[in-house]
Amino acid sequence: MDSEKQYAVVIKKIKNGVYKPIEIVNGILEDTSFICVNGKKYHSFGSYERKLVTFILEESKLKMLYQIEDENILKEKFLNDIKNYYILNKNNEIYFLYKGNELELINSDEIANHFIQTFINNDSNLFTPKNLYNELKNNVFMQDDAIKKIVVAVSTHLFDSHEKSKGNIIIDGMKGSGKEEIIKVLKNNLPMDVFVEDLSNENFSFDLLFLSLANDNENHENAMLILDNADKLLLSSDRDVAQDSLNVIKDLMNGIDYKISASQGLINYPTNNLFIVIMGDFSKRGLCGINQYASGVPDKLSELSCYNIKLNPVSREMLKLKLCHPETGILTHYIDLIKSFCFDFNIDDDFIEEIINISLTTGEDLDKVVKYALENAMFELFTSEEYHSSLNIGTRTLKNNHDYELK
């Protein structure tokens, strides 16, 4: 990845093996030395000098962490928080001593999580891995392994300035398994630009996508690019389309500049810091010709990602959670909405089971099924001049949305 200005914490030895943070400096880490913008050089923690540097973070990632753009305010906030720790070198093992209400000794591999939980997680609007995990758990059901991989991949991309490989995720799952919910959570909760492109759209073009990004004059450092329905191109029956798409996506995952021929000449759009997410349903499908099939994520792409995720198939229990989850369920939302107008809302158990049956057999979207069933009843509730106190619906309402009971 290209060099980017970094922040580092200068620590000073106060006694044998004990250091305290004293200053935040800007510069670039080169091998084991940190070169400040003013030319001053510090060695990284582990040498025996009196002043060293530790906690080295890229500027963009620290800004994302604190959601602060002003450099002076950011450095002051970071220093005030990090001063709550002493750094200890005990027999070449590094520990951190937190000076909270009670002294707490923290291993070096636990310090990042402790720092975020202690000083960042107090504000629920700021991004933390825990907040992302909770949002995914409340919206994406029965996909625990996938959720953990997504949280690790995103957090590594944001906070690990020494990450060796480019962040890429591949998510393979059938319709209804949670892909739409994953996209929604990522768009609403990440401290970075998130661009979502539907590759099944007949008007989609990689050239138009990157020309648009190049012309908006915004810095999309560490942005996420989600290529949804990528299977439509990668497993296309048109082999030229499939091969061309494979080549482009492979280059994006490798961080190779995208070249655009424009009126002003050739444009090289940098993709080295783009976090690429490939989504689709890569299940078996027929191609032109007898016994010609395509299936699975192409090996040339899967080998470029450490996070190849296969979503669990849609199940009855998964759909029931989507409908009835106490915080984010589709029916829970409508029940709360109707009750906010002082109406009781009664739903037959058979109604829920029948919606699940419809979705499993037809693949129809749950939200669309529920909206159709409630459309006329809610209109009458909200506009009728007659007094009503309750709404009752059952399986009959799914067949005819005029068939409901108001009391």
C-alpha cells in the first residue's frame, strides 16, 4: 500500500522497564525507525533508548476511529486517552498498565480492544468492532460464522496499519440468506464511504463506475466497494463477458489501478486502498450447450481473499427470526407502529407460518408479502372516521388483503 502519514505515540522511560506517553508525532515508519515530518527520528519500542515510539496508526484510520478531522484536536484527544496507560517491558514481554479506578495489567495483543472499549465505545455513534458485531447479529440471522469473519476483516482493514494483504471479502449465498441485510448494516455503520454496485443491472459498467468516482473530486481513502450479484457476470453464459469481468475484479482485488479512457485522456484510478466485497449466488447453473454448467466462486478470486464466506441456506427458523425478532423483526416493526396509534394488533400463528411457507416455496421477499397483506387494513385504520381499537389478521389476509377484521 502507498505510504500515508501516520501518528505515533512518543514514550519516555521513567524508570527501569517503565515508560509513559508524552507526545503524539506525525511521520512515516521506515523499518524500525519512525521519521517525523520535521526530520526527527525515533526508534520503535523494543530498543533501549530513553525516548521511543509505539501505537503507530495511519492518519485516516485514527480519524475514522475518533470521527475527528481537525489534526490538532485529534492529537490532543488521542494523547489524553493514551496517557491512561504505562508501558512495561518485563523480560522482553510488553504489557500495558491501565490507570483506571483499579490498576489493570493488559497483554500487548489485548491493548487495542481494551483501548477501544474504554475510550471509544462510550459513544454509541462511533464505529467499534463490537457495535458492528451487534448490528450484524440483530439483522443477519443464523450466520454466526459469516458475521465473525466480516467483523474481523473490516476491523483489520481499519485498524491494522501493518496489514500485509489487501482487504477483500467474498460472500456466496442464495437469495434471502442475509446478503441484503449485510449490505444495509455495512452502509449504515462503517466510518468510510460504502459504494454498492448491482452487477445484474443491464446498464452497469466498470468504466462508468470508476469515471464517476474519478469525477466527484472526493477522497475515497479506505472506501468499500460492494459488487453485488457478481455471479451474473462471473458465471455468465457469455464466456467473453465472464472472462472480462473476472480479469477486472481480479485486478481490483490486487489493488491494480483501473484505467479509464476519457475525453481528457487516460485516467488511472487507484484501487489499492479500496476494500472489495464480492457478493452473489454462485450455485450451479446451466450454460449454452449440452451438460455445460458453471458454479462456485472462480478460484482466481477466492485465492485473493482470506475471507471466503459461504452463507447458510435459507431455513424456516431463519425466516421466523426475520419476521419476529424482538428488535428488528418485520412484523415487530408493524406491531409497534400500529400500537403507537393506540390500536391492538392481533396476528394468528398460522399467518406467520403461511408467510414462511410462501417465501420458502416461491422465494418471494418477506417484507413485500407482509406489506401486501397489511396495506388495505392500515389504510383503513389510519383514515377511517369510525372508531376502531384493534386489527385482527390471519392466513386469509395473505390471499386477499381486503379480508381482515377491525373492531
